[in-house]
Amino acid sequence: MASITIRNLDDEVKELLRRLAAENNRSMEEQARVMIRAAVDGQIGPGRIDQIERTLRELTSTHSAATPVAAPAGKILPPGMLSGKRILLIIGGGIAAYKALDLIRRLRERGAAVRVVMTAAAQEFITTLSVGALSADHVYTELFDRNDEHDVGHIRLSREADLLVVAPATADLMAKLANGHANDLASTVLIATDKPVLMAPAMNPRMWAHPATRRNRATLGKDGIGFVGPARGEMAESNEAGEGRMAEPLEIVAAIEALLEAGPKPLAGRKIIVTSGPTHEPIDPVRYIANRSSGKQGHAIAAALARLGADVRLVSGPVSIADPAGVKTIHVERAQEMRDAVEQLLPADAAIFVAAVADWRSENSAGEKIKKVAGEGPPVLRMVENPDILAGVGHHSQRPGLVVGFAAETQDLLRNAEAKLKKKGADFIVANDVSHESGIGPSGVMGGDRNRVRIVSKAGVEEWPEMTKDQVAARLAALIAERLKTTVV
Ligand SMILES: Cc1cc2nc3c(=O)[nH]c(=O)nc-3n(C[C@H](O)[C@H](O)[C@H](O)COP(=O)(O)O)c2cc1C
């Protein structure tokens, strides 16, 4: 078979191909071959690279004129799809505006129709052309638009939507809505609507921390505006980090699904505890022992359970991702705090222990920063064991009906998971290989976006294929719902 030269494709197509290849666990060449074969079978003659490129675009749906987008062949979409939902997306003028492009795509993949209003400032960051191409609709920018205002366009825009989403929500847009301003199309639509509104703020940490923004956030919360994020992390501006980073597009999608209550609710009335992230065990006031857990898998599971209607209580260690929408999140740092928070949340119908809890902590964390003293050498840390939260709940007098543990191992994965199942009183263990040899993505399982797990229970071992962490979460939530069906409330 002739070889395929990926570098001949333009960057946009290459990027789409890269994503699809990763999703389908194929090389880019293999993915291109599969798509070309499909294209050749049905639509085009051989050897027509320009048509193939066009077909690739169409197959990946970015340029399709249809609304909404159909899932590309072979692509697994998570449940809770937004089929038939109409989202009015307001894009504000912040650096995170580029993420709104991915958000449009993610929403349309799930079946939503997306109509977009852009502020004048937003158009300094991204173009109406790319937004229009992705949303497959006219992009609205003007309040006094001769074509639109004959039927009071700003009212119509809000009337024809099920939900308004502001992403990125600038400090300015928050201030305008909190104070009732309506001097452009975005702010007028926001104040004229009777539909739910979700804001995804994004701004410099100092803008987010400013008392004026804090006041506006509190006012908007009282007015019933929903929020997702912001998260902590690196800002696009160099040398800036802190709270203010816009929630990732998939987190915003999860928040939208939760708000629209899309999909079935088999977990309605069930209280579920989830732990997520690492723990930080202090050595002194500035140093701690941590691990590489990002919280992505645990947070995705919490969000997936909430989408199925569960009352989710998430106990999260220190992470840089946003609290999942529709979930009550309790933030802790140390293993002992995590244990106390979990025990206070009992009784519950189920508890899912995803957090990577430190096995040990320094026996005495110093009250002051430990100083280097010439001639004294390095300090010796005596470690003591941390509480085993999973085993504690697995054998607790108020043990939930379903207890699930996670086992992150670098060797003897199955043997360790089976031993953990017996020792900890869990119903099943979700085992994942976090070694460098796991073959999952350049960043591996810990911190990365993909996972390959095995479900280890008394009944045996079930292998799941490699998926995104969101897909693992959706499938696990469905499994938990199935298990809880047979448990009396
Ligand atoms: C380079 C640059 C980046 C900006 N990033 C943000 C941001 O991330 N968040 C924000 O609230 N404002 C940001 N601003 C300021 C807004 O663009 C400005 O307040 C504008 O008036 C917002 O208009 P809008 O709310 O109508 O979109 C930025 C400005 C510039 C010049």
C-alpha cells in the first residue's frame, strides 16, 4: 500500500487527524487510511488528495453546514448528550476566548445547536469567521442591527435558547450583569432573558480577587446565575498563576448537561461520596510530600455521577482543575483531613475512593521553615502511616452499600488490586497501570487525559479499552447505577 505523507495535509486537518487517531487508538497514518478507505468506498475517486482533505474535514465535521453535528464514525460519545438543546453562547473579550471554539465543537458533537453572540472585545481575540464556521450559524455582534432588530433580535435570541452560556465571562460582563447594565448586545441579551444562565469566568487572578469582582460574583450567585470555575493554574500571560483560569470546555459541557438535566437520572435520590486528587502532607509550613495525581479522573467521576442524578459529595485534595458543576465539593489538604471529611459525610449509598492518598506523612511537621544549618547535614524525616480511608469505610459500621477503591500500580497490577479488594472491604477495585510502560499518552495516566482500567471484583477481572478519563467516568457511573439498582435505599 502507498505510504501516506501526513505533513502534506494542512495544519488544521493534521490536528483533527491527530485527535481522531488518539481517540481511536490508531497511528495518524492508520486513521487516515481508514477514513480514506471509507471516503473512497462511498464518495470519491482514488488519488484525489484535495477531495480527501475535504472529506476529512467533513468526516470530522468542523465545516459541516448541518446543525447539529453527527458523531464521526467509530467515535464514542459520553452519555447525557445534548441532543436538540439550543445553547446561546456569549463570548467575552478575554484571552480564553480561543477555548470557546473548542466549546462550540464539543457542544455540537453532543447534539446541541449553538448560536453565538460575540462582544466587540471578543472579536479582538477570535474572528466571527471561525466562530461562524464552527457553529454553522450567523454570529451576532450588534445590538442595533438593521437586519435583526425588526423583530427585536435580542429578545428573540434569548427566546430561542434553552440556556445562555457566557464563556469566557469577563470581569466586565460580570460587572454589567450584576449591576443591570445593557449597553451592547451581550449585556442586553443577558438582562432580557428568562432562561438559565451559566458563566465560566476567566481573568487574571488579581482581577478575580478584586473586591469588586467578588461582590459581583456574590450578587450574580444570589440572582440565580450558575457558575463553572474558574480554576487555579497557569495564566496565558507569562509568570502568572493563581485562580482565574477558565474551566476547560469539557467541564463547561458537564455543567451545561447538569443545568439542563439532560439524560436519564438513574441515581436520583442516591448520596455518593467521591474522593479525588492527591494529598499534601506537610514537612514544614512551606514544604510538603505530594504525588502526581491531577484529580482529573476523580472529578470526572463525580461529574458523571451528578449527571445521572446523584447527590455527589466530592472530597478533593489540592488540584488545579475547577470544581465540577452540580457537585458539592469539600477541599482538604492532608490524608487525615480527607478521612475526617469522608466520615462526616456518612451515611451514604456509595463511596468511590479515587484520591491518591499519601500512605505516609512526616511524624512531626515543623512549625517553622526548616533551615539549612552548616555542618548539620540534611534533616531526617520520620514517617508514620496515614489512615487507610478506603479500609476504614469498607469496614465501617455505617458502610455504604457500595464501596469502590482505585488501585494505581506500577507493577503486579492485578495481584495488587486483588489483594486490595480482600483487605479493604471494597466491592470492586478499579485498577490502573500508572507506570511509564502503560503506553498511555505522552504524559501517562497520572496527570494525562486518558486511562485504561480493569474492574477487579470477586466475580473476576473485566478489562476496559483505553478511553478518555471522561469516558471511563461515564462508563463507571453507569456501572455504579447498575449496581445500586439492586441495593435498597
Ligand atoms: C490582551 C488582553 C487580555 C485580556 N484578558 C482578559 C481576561 O482574560 N478576562 C477579562 O475579564 N478581561 C480581559 N481583558 C480586558 C477585557 O478585554 C476588557 O475589559 C473588555 O472591555 C471586555 O469587554 P467585554 O466584557 O464586552 O467582552 C483583556 C484585555 C486585553 C487587552
